[in-house]
Amino acid sequence: MQQTLDLCQLNRGKVVSVRGSVIDVRFSQQLPDVYSRLVAGENQCVVMEVMTHLDAETVRGIALTPTSGLARGSVVINTGHPLQVPVGKRLLGRMFNVFGETIDRKVEISGGEWRSLHQPPVPLIQQSTSSEILETGIKAIDILAPLERGGKAGLFGGAGVGKTVLITEMIHNIVSEYQGISLFCGIGERSREAEELYRDMQEAGVLENTIMIFGQMNEPPGARFRVGQAALTMAEYFRDDVKQDVLLLIDNIFRFIQAGQEVSGLMGRLPSRVGYQPTLETELAELEERIANTATGAITSVQAVYVPADDFTDPAAVHTFGHLSASLVLSRKRASEGFYPAIDPLKSNSKMLTPPIVGKHHYQIAQAVRQTLANYEDLKDIIAILGIEELSASDRQTVTRARRLERFLTQPFFTTEQFTGKPGKLVSLADALTGCDRILNDEFSDYPERSLYMIGTVDEIIRNS
């Protein structure tokens, strides 16, 4: 009994000061480790994480929940372990917060295996050294900006251009084609967007193989800063233990940097360039380097990226781009013209699009498609002023090919069947390349442009005519 009391006393401390989300706690007997989870307040509702040791008896922590009701002298309990989240197949189809608590109003998840948020990245010796393409079944992506299995792709686009639809379609295709798991991580998401996305995924029938975790916009910066690590801990279980491929979608990676900036300011660190935290590069690398592929499984990430004031020299943007292997740019102009997915073929690119990785045939077709569309873009002003009849025969041929390519790169999605009435199409890379090659060789110049719009393979043109 005395031993239990002594142990209990060892784990107890008292609040020295509370400044917003920053709490200093004195432990007179045993100092908690950095990253330890501390709890305080009525029903232990205030959760904090130890960030640093101030002296031999005092720690400074960041609260991950509101600190209302906390005062000097309040008792703080050291749980003796870091922040943890549940792992396993029981998580599929559920929605969580940073503490691993369910927020979908269904049965709570308790017991089973829980793991720390802070895990080391896969050692280089265990990472796969070969570059593989991850086929998404979406023509515009697979041809012009192929994703790397175990790589990181940036998704750039404003509101209403189809980011969510593209994300749900990728989840559907990964689940059906690779029998993989999808994990959606919302960092600094609006509550409305999270709820809408949950319903969209439910209606699209992809929720059963998806896990969703949110650190919402209204939550303290500490919670938003740690939700990315929580998502990766869940994803690593499926990659390392179940040996499955995982598609990790992060919206928005800039909010992670922003949350780190707030935490750094609260901790009293001197700001670095443009007011960012001095540890920006390290914090981002700790998160991004955990996204990797091994011999048995891979975590492939698609990250929505907000560029502050469209300034691509901003430190947040520069450090994020350094980790990306592909960039998918969504165009509002293409969306307004009805070209879905609204991926801009001239601005989107991938480091994978080189002959040694994708092969000479794929590379040549992608370059020819891009060149044709670029030439058409240059001719648009002349067509608007003088009309297409004033162009030379070769330029008219370029326009004919480009307009057919633009329409061929559209695609009906499985997740939008209920809105469009068109059945979704999953197109293999080989079929997509064959289609582009035949269009570039003018095989379909006699067919109307509309026959190439919203189809899967080019064989449908002949069947439908």
C-alpha cells in the first residue's frame, strides 16, 4: 500500500504557471520525459505534452485541449507514456481526433493495441531502393504526372475545382485495385469540410476501407501539430504489420507548419525568416520522412498544399516542395470548361516522368501530349482574333489533336456516378498511353470531338459511333 502511494506521489506535480496553452509544472521527485502525456483538471480533461525541461524540477508543456479551470497549484498527473493512438483493422470506417478518441458518434474504441505518436522513420537499409509507379487509374495523372509508390505528391488547387472528388476517387481506386487502405488526415480543417467529406465518402461507398483523423481549425495548436504524427502511426501499422499499401491524404500540410509556428511562438523561441519557427525544416522532415516504402508495403501520400500569397519562395512552400516527387495542379479554367478532373497538363509534373523509370515509350508520348497542348495554348489568341480558318494546315492539325486530347484526358469517376449518371471508369496505364498515341497519329480526326469526352479507353469511341 505504501509503495502504491509513493509511486502515485512520484507521478504528481503542481502547476507553476499557465500562459494560454503553455503550462509550466513542477515535479519535486521525478521529472517526466520529453513527449510524456500529462493530465490535469476535473476528470483529467486537460491533456498536455512535455516539450522541454526548464530545470531539475520543472517541465514546460503545451496543452492539446482548452485550459479553462486550470490554476497555479492545480495537481498534474504524469501518465508515464507519450500520446498514443489505437492501431488495427478495427479503425476502418471510423473518424478520430488526435487522442485516438472516436468523433463519429459511434461506439468508443478501447482496449487493443495503442502506439506512441512518436515513431522513428524506416531505416535507409530497410527502404526500397527501386522507384515504382503507383497507377491510380486516372488517365491525366498516370500519363503526365505519375505518382511514386511510397512517394509524396502535392495537390494544388483552390475551392471548388474538384480536390475532394479527386481525393475520394483515388481512395476508391486504391482500395479496389490494390486492396489497400486509405487514411485521410485533416490538419486545420474546417468542421464543415470534415463533416461533408465524411458523408461524401459514405455515399461513395469507400468509407469501409478508410480511416479519418482530424485536428480541426478550432482546436489548440498543439492538437493540430500532432495530428499528422497520429495519422502516420495508424498508417505504419498497416504498412509494417499487415503488409498492405496505404494511401495517406493530408489536407493541408501548410496548416501543420502553421501549427508548429504557433507552438514555437508560445514556447518563446525566437522566430526565423518571415516569422516561421527556427525548427521548421526539422519538424517537417520528421513528419515527411516517415512516409516511405519498404519491401513489403508502402505509404504513398497526396498532400494538399496551400502557397501563402502565391509566393513560391515562401520558406513553408520551399521546404514542402523539397519533399514532393509529383505536383498536381488543378485549374479553375479547366473546371469551368467542364474538363474533369481539372488537372492542368502543362503545370502538373512528376520526378518519375523520366525514361529510366517510366520507359522510353511512356516518356515520348507524355512529351508529345504536353507539346501538342502547349502549341494549342499559344494558338488560342490567334484563333480568338482571326478564327481557326486563318491558321496553316499544320496548325489546324495541331488544334484538332489538342482538342481531342483535352477531351480524352477527362474521365467519369466512380464517386460521381450519382451526380453525372455516367458509370465510373478505371483506365490502365497501357490503355491510356495507347489512346493518346492513336490520337496523336490522327486516327480519330474524322470522329466528332464530343465522342472522346468522358470516356475510358479509345475503344469506346468506335463502339459508341
